Amino acid sequence: MDFGKAFTFVFEDEEWIKKIGLAGLISLIPIIGWFFLIGWGFKVTRRVIAGDPNPLPDWSELGEFLVKGLLVSVVAFVYSLPVILIQGCSASLIPLFGSGDQEVLVTIISIFTACVSCFSVLYGIVMGLVLPAAIGNYAAKDEFGAAFRFGEVFRLVRKDLGAYIIVLLGSIVASLVASLGVIACVIGVLFTSAYAIVVNGHLIGQAYNRAASSVLPEEEAVPSE
């Protein structure tokens, strides 16, 4: 994978200022603005997978960006459900411990909360590896259901775990870059966040291509009936 390329490809586009500028402005649209950006980043993933030499799309496909952004958000929500459910259940279960020895009660609640926190952190790391594979599979197949073909998704991660670790690290770096917009100027975060989204999209596309290249030979080796 070309880690640096994900951070520089934007500036190779002759209209990058216009495209990033529009992204920042569109993100200001209440409620749905960020769905447009997510769909825009998803388009980057699709173009990288397809080998498009100009992966940064313009804003002529707003309707598609909105739909894809909503669908990708649904994928992320579904993959986040275990943590959401565990945290929700833990919040509702704590009052059931009832009254009693306060010292014992505090100890039980502390242990319970620590266990939930550990699970959340571990699952967050796993999701940081698996979710990009799910999104990449969706982008490559152009089928929403492909994001939930868990056998295919986990096979991608298993075949090239290193690629998805790079995506995870890249998303962290991109988030740090996005935060620079707050430091420089509050309004700047709109543009640095848009930049971070397309960086992630590029990395997801690269990871899929690298992982799929090692998965497909195995699949093709299976004799057809």
C-alpha cells in the first residue's frame, strides 16, 4: 500500500481547492451535510478500486453521494450495534444492583464498568479493522448486501491484516489532521474534515485491492461443479 499517496492524491487534482471548498460548504447543510461527504468519500473508494487515475470526484452527483452516504452510515451503525447494546444494557443494569453495602456496591459497579469499557475498546479496534473491509466489499461489488457478507469481509481482513492495520492507523492520522482545522481556525475544521474523509476513502480502496488480490486466487482455485 502507498500510505503517503492517500494523503497527497488530493493535491494532484487540478481542481482540488474547488472540490474541497465545496465539501466544506456542503458539510454545513443541517443533518444531511455529512451524509453527502461520506458518500463522496465512498466514491473515492470505488474509484481507487477501479484503478481510476483521478480518484477525487467532483460534486456533480449529489443525489448519489447522499444515498451512498446514508447506506454507508447504516453499515457503520450495524457494525457498531454490539457496543451500543452492551453500553445501553450496562446503563440499565447498574440500578438493578440495588442498595446494600455501599463499599461492595461500588466495587461491583467499578468492576462491571471496567469490563464494559475493556470490551468497548477491544471491539472498537476490531471494528476499525473490519468496517473498512465491509465498506470496501460494498464499494467493489456495488451491492449494499456485500457489506454484510461476513465470510467475505473477514476473509479480506484475514488475508491481509497488515493492510487494514494501515487503514486504522491512517484513519487516526487523518483525524489528527482534521483536528488541525480547529487549532488553525474553527471554520477550518470543515475543510480538514472533508480532506480526512477522502484520505480514509483512498486507504480503504487500496486495502481492498491488496487484500482481494490474495483472496481471489484462492477462490478461483475452487473447482466449479
